[in-house]
Amino acid sequence: MQPTERLLAGPPLDGRAEPLSRHHARLGSLPPLSPDQMVGALEATGLLGRGGAGFPVGRKWRAILEQQGGAAPVVVANGAEGEPESAKDRVLMTHRPHLVIDGAVLAARTLGADRVELYLGREHTQAVAAMRAAVEERPAHDRRLLHIVEAPIGYVAGESTAVVHYVNSKDARPTTTPPRMSERGVRNRPTLVQNVESLAQAALIARHGPDWFRERGRGANRGTALVTIAGPVRHEGVAEIELGTPLAELVEIAGGLTGTPQAVLVGGYFGTWAPIEAAWSLPLEPASLQAAGLTFGCGLVRLLDARSCGVDYSARIMDFLAAGSALQCGPCKFGLADLAGASGRVAAFDARPTDLYDIDRWTGLVTGRGACRHPDGAAQQMGTAMAVFADDFASHVHRRRCLASGAMIGARR
Ligand SMILES: Cc1cc2nc3c(=O)[nH]c(=O)nc-3n(C[C@H](O)[C@H](O)[C@H](O)COP(=O)(O)O)c2cc1C
Ligand code: SF4
């Protein structure tokens, strides 16, 4: 089975960027749409942001358009991709930098912005180099608009208020809103922060229209999406799929299984775990996943092999998220550290009597209490892990034995 290719159509993905000449020969230039036509087209597609939160892209552009009359807006292309197991944004920027830049230029043109910040995760060196070279290839009027900002390493550095904070003052900690970013963000101007894949999708929609966009896809949300598949499959990596493609088909696209998965984490480290039997035929599409209590998030699909310990995996994620918080708000300062401590003890067969009860309680307590959604995402991952690996959590505590790996007390993490 072949993956669907729109964003990734064109030359092979061999680590080299598609040059501007080839990009233009393949796709032509951006059509001259009025702001209303462009935003209307985005609204008609129902395109949801691909950075994780899944907010409607058209609605975001419309909110900025309605701010007209004040200072010129700023567009920020979010290519931080701080999600450790996700690679879709860096693959896109490395191979199709001009599609991302087209999307950012299009947003600027549509919204009347005179500045575009390309906010790129500095650890993604290949992607940064491709984007830098692509900016140099653009005509002078685009180059005047485009500014590259290398984002610091860190999970929260990609959160939208942290992005704006960093662009403004080189501090990548999230800030509390209001005012809303559509009113005041970079340099106190109305600001659009949009994931790089969302912008690339917009660049295709401008060229081909909303009907073309909706021709692909099998659920309520149409079009294609980039996903990263990891775990026991022949070809781990990034694929472009029709939204609504069942997990089983994605596994086929990835060359089939090389092991026996027991569970899947969908949506990234803020995502949700599901047992493999429940998820196998589920359509990978935000509305269908939501109906099943799961999230599409940033499109990460991580299969966990039957012999790998889900308790340990989720505890390690919690540890990573606790360490990666900005430590500004109560739930991150205390809650996430406590959750990481308790889940780490359970994973290491060293649980205190109240650890399971406390993990369950704290996941509820930290939710909705931070300046950003970091604690909510962390709690979601932990809460769904507790449900999916319930027997193993209990076995780790009461029998000091792992049901998946067979490890016992004395095993070191
Ligand atoms: C802790 C945290 C980290 C995030 N990291 C990223 C990121 O690396 N890249 C990204 O595009 N969005 C990230 N987001 C989502 C952004 O806040 C924002 O919703 C997104 O960039 C908006 O673009 P979109 O609507 O096109 O998805 C993160 C959110 C949170 C709460
Ligand atoms: S909730 Fe956590 S990550 Fe978000 S701003 Fe507060 S301390 Fe930072």
C-alpha cells in the first residue's frame, strides 16, 4: 500500500531540499486570492492545526483579519517540534521548505503582516539548514519579510505563548494570556502562531481549493496529515496519510509489523494510550479518535511491543515532561515532579503504599491549573497509561514483577 502524497509529493525524500525552481515548476506560484477568499477557503476545508491542539486554522486567520486597522500583524511559523518522537515537521522542512515558506508568505499576504518569524527547533540542524538555504533562494520581497529564529531546545519552547515570549525577549517560558495573541503577541502586534505543516497545507489549499482538499479523507475531518509511526514496524518514520486511515493500514504503509504490539500511544507525549485491539481499526482522524477517548495531537503513533513495559514507558515520559516544564506554576513545580517520582518508583518495583492512589489523584489535580496545557497533557498521558496498563501497574506494586518484560524487583531502570 502506498501513502497518499500531497505535502510530500515531488522528489524523493533523500535528505535534500526541493529547490525553488523545481517547486515552482511542480506547483506554480501562489494565486492572487483576496483575504476573504483565502480565509473562506480555509474555513471551507475545516483544516485543523497540526501542531497538537487541533484548533481550526480558518478561525484563527479570521480572528486576525478582524483586528484590521491597528498595527500590522506578525506571522510565526512554528517549527520547534519539541516532541521527542515526532519527526514530521523536520521531515517537511528538510525536503519541502518552499511549501512551508509559501504558507507563511501566504498568511502574511492574507493578513497584511509585514514580518514572518520562522521559529525552528535548533536541534533539527538539517531542517534549519534547508530553511535557511530556501530563504536565500526567495525573491527580495519575500526575503525582507522572512526572519529565522532558532528555537531553544525544550518541550515547552514550542508552546505558542513561549514562542512569542522567546521571539520578543529570548525567554522561552510560556506566559499567561490574556490578551489573546490575535490581539497582542510579537512586538505587541496581532500574531498568528501556526504550525509549519498547517501553513504548508494552506499553501496547497490556495492553489487547489477546498473541494480538492476535501476529496481525500474518510471521516469528519478531511484532507491528509503527516504522521510519525514508531515501534515494531519495518519502516519507522514519517508518512502522509488520508485522515481517517485506520491504524492497521498505517502499519501496512510502514511495511508491516516486526513484533507484537500490546498498546499504542496516539498524539505524542501529551497523547493517549489505547490497547492495540481497541485501536487497530480506529480511523486516525481527530473526531473519530475523540469519540473513542483518544487524541490526534501532533500525529505521533507509537506502538509498544508486548515485551516492553508500559509502566516504565509512561513513567519515563512523565519524567521527561516534569523535567521539561518551565517550573513557573504550581501543577508543574509540584504535581509533575510528584507524578514522575511516584510513577518512577512503581516502574522500579519500589512503590510506596499510596503511590497508585496518589498518581490517580494527582492526574486529576494538575489538570486545568497551569498557565499552559503542559500539565494537562502530561496528566492525560499518565491517566490513560494507568487505565491501559492497569494490570501491570498493580503487578509492579503488589507482586514486584513486570507482566510484559518479566523483570522483577532488583531490576534497574
Ligand atoms: C507544551 C507545549 C508544547 C508545544 N510544542 C509545539 C511545537 O513544538 N510545535 C507546534 O507547532 N506546536 C506546539 N504546541 C502547540 C502550540 O501551542 C500551538 O497550538 C501551535 O503552534 C499552533 O499551530 P497550529 O494551530 O497550526 O497547530 C505546543 C503546545 C504545548 C502546550
Ligand atoms: S503550566 Fe507548567 S509549562 Fe506551562 S507555564 Fe506553567 S510551569 Fe510552565
